[in-house]
Amino acid sequence: MGVSPDEDMGIGIRQILVNDKDEVLLLTNRFFKKLWDKSPEGLLPQFAGRRVRWAEAAVEIQNYRPIAILRVVYSYMSFDANGRLDTDRLMQDAALKIEAGIGDIFVTKSDKVINASARFAARRRDHEAVWRPSAKVEKAIYDAALGANRSGRF
């Protein structure tokens, strides 16, 4: 079945934080950019000095409405003492995820040494850079990404 030319389709990205009470907070793309750019308005003082669970959801958009979750990546956001996003930590976590995924790209051949750097990086990634939601939290994240829950929006 084809899509008529007047139907608008695409992919949207949703940034969602989960607090210690398992409540979700949907960040608008405009506010997320302010966080990332460290603009004066880009502060979340309620998360000052903390590491917060973060979900980034890719959603399918049809006729300007989210209709399906395509993927969700569960990571952490760290904030400084003022509630400003720690982008350096985000980049370190991203590098760890890449290392865990592709391993050491500068492999040296040796019959006596087993290169386990990717395995160690994967353990560090799973401990430091990613998290797994409970079924309840996952449902709340999906609902927020699809627009079913408008309560926690920033």
C-alpha cells in the first residue's frame, strides 16, 4: 500500500529524562539544544550535580503525529553543580559505546595475547553509560515519546 503525496511522513527524535521517582520528563528539541549549547536558559537545576537516566527515542511521524517507536537508546546525562549539561561526559560515554561496539581498531597480531579490550569496554559501557528500564518505566517513556503523556514536558 502506497503513501499518498499529501501525507507527511518522517522521523522525530524525543529526549526523555527519568528522575529518581521513575517520572518521565520530555524535553522539547528546542530546550535540548539549549542544554547542549549551554545557553543561559539551558539549565535543569533540579538535576544539579547528578547523573540522570536518559532515553532518546526515534519515532515515526505521519501527518505530523508520532505513530510508532523505531528505537530507544538508554543512556545517562550528567549535570554540573548548576544544572548545566556535562557534554564532555556525554562524549566520553559515546566513545565508550563505540569502543565496546567495534573494539580496538589498532589490533596487533600476537599468538600469545588475546585482545579483550572490546569485552572490557562492553562491561564498562553496561556499568557506566547505559541502563535498562523496568517495564513500567519503559511504558512511560514510550507513552511520552508518542505524545500520550503530556504531564512532564520541558
